[in-house]
Amino acid sequence: MSVSNIAAAAVASQQNQIAQAMQVAMLRAGHEQEEALVDMLAEAAQASAKATPPTGLGNRLDISV
């Protein structure tokens, strides 16, 4: 193997490593965004579950006849 072949192989390997690192970083960023969205929706759901109902709707169903 010549020096130029070894150098070309090293450059190709480094490019593959960089491409893979970029893909992993993009996947992580997407996952973090999804987690943030889920957390935001969960907080909104919890807040609405804890809120008191509007006046006139009450908390119980009166089925007495």
C-alpha cells in the first residue's frame, strides 16, 4: 500500500466518523425536542385537570329524582 492510499483511507474513515457523529447529534436533538413537547403537553393536561370547572358545571352529577 502506498502512502497516498493509506492517507485516502484515513480521510474516508474520518469523513464517515464525522457523518455518523452528525447523524447521532441530529437524532438526539430531535429526541430532545420530542421530549420537550411531551413535557409541555403533560404539564398542560395536569394544569387543566387541577383547574376548577366553570361556574354552573359543578363537580358532581345529581341523579336524584
